[in-house]
Amino acid sequence: MSATTEIRMRGLVKEYPGGVRALDGLDLTVRDGEYLCLLGPTGAGKTTVLRALCGLVEPDGGTVEFDGKDVTEVPISMRKATMLSQRYALFPNMDVYDNVMFAPHLLKWGAEDVKRLATSLIDLVHMSKKVDSMPCELSGGQQQRTALARAMASDSDILLLDEPLRALDARLRIELRKELKSMVKDMGLTSIHVTHDQDEAMEVADRIAIIRGGKVIQVGTPKDVFQNPATPFVANFLGRSNTFEGTFVEGGEGHSVVELESGYRVRARPADLDPGDPAVVAVKIGATVPTRISGKEDVQDRKMPPGEMPEGYFRGQVQRTLFEGSTITIEVYVGGLGTVSARRSSRRYEDYSPGTEVAVTWQPRQASVFPMPEGGLEEELRLE
């Protein structure tokens, strides 16, 4: 079992030909034995981070440290950091068993240790029935599983995974991601796992780091990053959000009030803003609740004076309902505001046909308030 290793990146800069800056002063610490997932849009710099850590890319600035030792210029062979890239690079003249056990054989491990490790890793990736097959006889998903097992058998202290489950079918991907983290933990590895699958990251990560434009913009537990986003971009990127532009009005006991450009006033969680400051309100679509209304039912049942709308309440019409398996997304058009989305159980699908009148509400604690980004909201939410 490998000793756990702390990884620290300080001010990493990497610029490619054409002026493309993949890393722009990136700072990130990965704790001993941590399983960290790196999320971000395409082109954010995720793969470049992994390549800088294992030595495949030389940074133009900044340092890489393993357990406090600067390894920025240490050769690949001496870093004990293995990267599983999206190109599986299996040895074409070796079967599955020999590919997986390449490093242990090279290090002259004992026969019993090699056999025990081979059995556990090959079973983990569901390749026992293909153990004698050559790479050319395997599907893309089978090649990926073999490469994953080989990476885990490499006697490294650090495991760098670039979309390790990408080529697998959905059912196997869900099954393997739980087992993958468990095996990495049992082997005492520090791991960074790059993925575009947010459900995958939420399930397996000890912490998630959101990267954008070559910089880390938030790091935290999956729950913290999801429920307490640091920016409007994070709020919308990790779980889709409704976002509204407005002006901060006041802060109250456990809440704040923002007046939207449409004239609606909404309640949200407290924010460190001054009255009159431009603001953005973000609410996860799973936190917005659409309630069917008809006639004056909204006035009578909610005990509101006729003509008044409480803060955090919109009235509109269902435009369309998207079936997504266990859930549905309901898109509601609100006059003067635009489309507001909500998510409910698919058992309620028949309740939200186009044209249905609904009220959309949320709890103030479920809405985040941010100062208006310098470049405006549209630029803030843009995916590179």
C-alpha cells in the first residue's frame, strides 16, 4: 500500500501556442489520501492540471509540490504519479492480465502478491472473462477498464484520472464509480478525478474543485459547493439554476430582499451587499416549486389580498414539460420575467400540461444572492 501524499499547486501558469492560456495562476491543494474531483467546462484547464502533476507538461510559471517537496522539474519516472488519459495506450502485444500487471512484474513483486492484486483489480473492472484477450479484441469500454486497472497497479502514490469512466455504458459506470473510490482509498492513494458527469463527482468526491479559465474558483465538499455556490457561474454550472438580475433592497432577519428588473421583489438568503447594489439571485431548479392554480385559488388558499404578490412568488403558464425519467423539468413563462424552470417527480407529469396556470415559489434560504459580476450576468454564465 502506498503512502498518502499531499499535492500543492502554487500559481501554475501554462500557455500554449496561439496565446491559449490553459492555466492562469492556478492554486489548489489536495490533501493526503483525498479523492478530489475536478469539474469545469471544456477548455477550463482540467487535463492540463493532470499533465502538469505527472510531468507531461512543464509549467511556464508556478510550482508543483508533493508533501512539501518541489517536484516541478522532477522527471516523470521519479514522481510516482500515474495518469490514466483518455487514450488508453495499452500494450498491443500483451493480453489483459499482462497489461494490468506490467508495473508489478517490472518491480519484481512476489508471485503471490502479483496474483492477489491482479485478481482484485481485474474483478473490480469486470474483466475476469477477458483476462486472456488482446487489446485488439476488446471494445472501447473494455480497453478503458483494463487501462484503469493497470493504472491502479502502477505502485504510484498519486492517481490522476482523466474521464476514467467515460466510455462505459450508464449502468456499469454507476456501478464502477463506487467501487473505484473504495479501491483507491484501500490502496492509500491520493487521487484527482476529472469528469464532466456531475452526478459522478457528487457521489465519489471527498471534495470538488470547480475550475474555469485556468483558475480554481471554488473548492469544497459536494454538499457545500452545491448548496453554497461562490459565484453565479458555480450556481448554474453545478446543478442548473434560475438566475435573475436586480437591485439589492434590504437585508432582514435571516433573509434579504432583491427587486428584479421586472418589478418583482423576491426573498433570498442574507448577503453582504448594500441597498442599491446591482445583484444576481440564483435558485436551483430543484428548489423552485410550481403549484397549480385556477381562478382565485391562489388568493384564497394563500390568504393574500387580491392583486398582491408575496416576495419569491411568480405566476405564469407552463410552456413545456420535459420528461427525464424519475424527474420532469417544467418550464413556466412569467410575464415580464421570462422562463422560470422547476423540477418535480415524474409522477406529476400529467399535472403540468402546456397552458396550465402555476405559481412558482421557493424558500428564501434556498436562493443565493451575489454582487453583479463585472462583465455582466450573460458573460458570467457563458461556457467556454
